[in-house]
Amino acid sequence: MNKSLYDMIFKRKSFHLFRNIGNEKITKDELKDIEEVFTKLKPLVDDIKVKMVITKDAACHRGQEYCILFYSETKENYLQNIGYLGEQLDLYLVSKNIGTLWFGIGKVKEKQIDGLDFVIMMAIAKVDSEDKFRKDMYKSKRKDVSEIWNDGYYLNIADIVRFTPSACNSQPWKVESSDGELKVFRYHKEGKRGIMPKNAVMYYNQIDMGIFLCFLELCLEHNNLNYERELFIEEDHEQELNLTAKYKVKEN
């Protein structure tokens, strides 16, 4: 993964509304660059076909210039894979002063392209100043470390990954840490889903887990920690804790 993306974790913020961002526009060259960069991103799962489409024709009324639509083969862990790929793109866009928003409830006209199903969209717009991105990540409202990470190891990493964006802001991750190992779970608590249907929560939370793994691996690499990842397939979505991934960790 591109290690330079780590620094964008601290700059990134979700533009829930694209207001007061200036008059600059994303250029044609920048659009071509986004398309090219997407083809070079590291997938979470190698054998899943994916496609990205940049369009103005999507139901997302947030003041954005464009929406990025993610399509995928429907295979095991395809939702986590899109989250993992999309978050790399998200952080890359931030490096180019392009604001972003994971938009979990956006609607599209073409629900399938080239045999691939629509998964989720990301709204984007050019921002005229870096000052309009996040100035102090630690002032943003996220779960405390103790809510997502057991007492133990790699707490410096925990204090960064807790700022992982969440498609519907449910932040559904928990980590069990021990010496040389991290176990990452998707946390599902019945009743904590707001107005979202249960099936939608399960769906978007799996995308969230891919986003989280992207943040986690950037943090591991930044701290010069080698890792081997084992990815798991959820057998029962209704469980409170679903094991998503296990990491064997060691210093370089």
C-alpha cells in the first residue's frame, strides 16, 4: 500500500455538505488521474472484479461535483474489498485537495455495469484550501480507544485507527490485541441502528470493516511493523462479534 497515504489520515474529514469550499473545480486531467490511480490500488481480495465510474448522475444531493460509484463482483468479502480499495482512493483524493464523503444511502440508475453490481458511492468536490480540511483530528467525535480496543498492545495504533470513517457512522469495529497478534471483529449490537433497516446495517458495516483494515494496515506499516493477514468469512451475520481478520505482527 502507498505509505504516503498515512499522513492523509490526519487531514481527511467527511464533507457532509460541500459548502464554502471555493470555486475551484476538478479538472479533466484530475478525473483521468483518479481513474488511473484506482486501477493501481492494492485490493484486499485479489480475485474480485471491480469497476469505478465517475458521474454527475447520482442521487446524492450534498453539493458535490461528482460521485464515484463502486461496482463489484458479488463474492465472499466483496464488501470489505470495496471498503479497502475505496478508502485508499479516499485518502489519495484528500492529498489532491479533493473533499470526500462516503455516502451509504445514495441511489443510482445503473445498478449493474458489465455484470458487476453497484455497491456504494463516494461524493467528491474540489476544495480551494487545505485549511478547510481537518485541522485537529483529535477534536472529532469518535469512539474512545477503550470502546474498540482491549487493554494491551499497540495502543498508539489504536488511537489513530479509531478515526476510521464509517459509511453510516456506526464504527462497527473491535480489536483484541496481544503480543504479536491482532484480531479484528465486526461488532454488531442489536438495536443500535437508528432508522436504518437491519439488512442495510449489516451491508454497510461490512464495507466499514474494509475501510478499517485499510487504516489499520497503513498504521502498521507506518510503525515499521510487518504483518501477515488472514481474512475470514462471516458465517453468521447475527453474532455480536464476527471475526473479520487476524494479523500476525512483528517488528522489521
